[in-house]
Amino acid sequence: MFLRGRSAIVTGSTSGIGLAIATALAGEGAAVTINGFGDPQAVEASRASLTEASGAQARYDPADMSQPDEIAAMVQRTAAAQGGVDILVNNAGIQHVSPIESFPPEKYEAIIAINMSSAFYAIQAALAGMKAKGWGRIISTASAHSLVASPNKAAYVMAKHGIIGLTKTAALETARDGITVNAISPGYVWTPLVEAQIPDTMRARNMTREQVMNDVLLAAQPTKAFVTPEQVAALALFLCRDEASAITGANLSMDGGWTAA
Ligand code: NAD
């Protein structure tokens, strides 16, 4: 339980990768605040099981990651309730698949806000507390799309490339403060976000479900296997260890060889 006494926020953690990261942090004793949308009963069940796993009180914060003032308020509420914010995981994300010419402006703005700008505002709100303690871990879930593009995902590719610029800048600004700032870039992970983009891709490319799975999603992943949320969580957990204190400003790929090609 190497995170006993530590406090964490994981944005977008009511499902998928975020919930797996929250579970891993709680499993090592951290007090965790989860965030995101979802069925209230399911969210409460997750919160209760995180409390049980950790032994420290887990919280749920409903802040909307598209709203900078709500993000700052979430960080303040969490710091007050949990004795600071030692670990910040920027994970909330959405997707929309469309050619640039017909990309709906409201979807573009939402993806940039939720997938990229939210991390800036959360880091901005959390840094003073981390600096005061002389310890912090900031981890952002980026994507293989932080390194390479795919057609019809302009906003997502822009946001994920942007997260890496923020990661590098924040790492340099905190290099002497006991804080590390890194990104994890998974390939395709089997979560609701991936499942939800199958119908849009079927329409955009005029393909069957099987063709989307094999020829689009796993086409780029040489292992031909989805990454699991638990694998991403295990790397996030490692970044919280003292042994990882020299890793900062890094974009760590976990993509079954996708970006090696
Ligand atoms: P998911 O849909 O299971 O989870 C997304 C989470 O974000 C949910 O908890 C959702 O409620 C939350 N969320 C969405 N909009 C929000 C908002 N406005 N405010 C607060 N929370 C909000 O998806 P996932 O696959 O677990 O994705 C998590 C992260 O991992 C995203 O940043 C995604 O881009 C990234 N990622 C996913 C994959 C993949 O293949 N699944 C690959 C690489 C990167």
C-alpha cells in the first residue's frame, strides 16, 4: 500500500480506463476522487468499492470537464476533503468521427475542451498544493493519436497532440519541485469509448462492424489485440512510485507496436 496517505483525482473515471486507474490507486491505499457522468447508482457502487479497497474515503465529484470554473472548484473541494491533491490523472475524453468538412463545430469545441483544455485547468489548480508538499504526480491519458493521425478524427488528434505539449511544458516548469508530469499513450483499448465509435465509423467508411474491428481499429495495432484498461492502470501506478521520479515530460506508448510502424 505505497500510496497510503496520498490523495488522487482521476477525471473521467466513471468507466473505462479512468475507473481502472482509480481502482489501481485505491488498491495501493490512496484516497481517490472519481469524476465523470453515469448512472448515479453505478457511480455510487464504484465509489463504495474504491473506499473498501483503499481503506480511505473515496469521493465522487460531478464537475463537467468542459467548464474551467467547475474544474478549479473540483480541485479545491478535493484538496479540502482529502488533504491536498498529490496525484492528478487527466483522463476524461470523448470522441467524434467525421471528415473535417462536415465536422460539427460544437463537437470540435467539446473535444478540445474536454480532451485537452481540461488538463490545463486541472494542472493550473493543482500545482500550488503539490509544490507546497514538494511531491506530485500528474499523468494524462493521451493516445497513439498524440503521435500519429487517422482520417476523420481531426479534433481528437489535435487535442491529443496538444496534451503532449502541455505535459512537456508542465514537466519543465516543475522539474525541481518533486513533481513529475507524464502522458500515457495507449493504442486501442476495449472500453465504451471505442465501442461507441463503431457505428460512426461504419457510416463514415461504409463498412460492416467486423470490417471496422479488423480493418480499422486493430489494423494499426501489430499485436492484433486490444490494450486492456488494467494494463494502462498498471503503468499509471508505476509512475506514482519513487522509482519513477526520473521519468518526467515523457509520452509513454502502450499501443501493441502501432507507432513503431
Ligand atoms: P470512456 O468513455 O469509458 O470514459 C470516458 C470518461 O470520461 C467517462 O467517465 C465519462 O463520463 C467521462 N467524461 C466524458 N465527458 C466528460 C465531461 N465533460 N466531464 C467529466 N467527465 C467526462 O472512455 P475511455 O476509453 O476509458 O477513455 C478514457 C481516456 O482514454 C480518454 O481521454 C481517451 O481519449 C483515452 N484513450 C482511449 C483509448 C481507447 O482505445 N479506449 C485509446 C487511447 C486513449
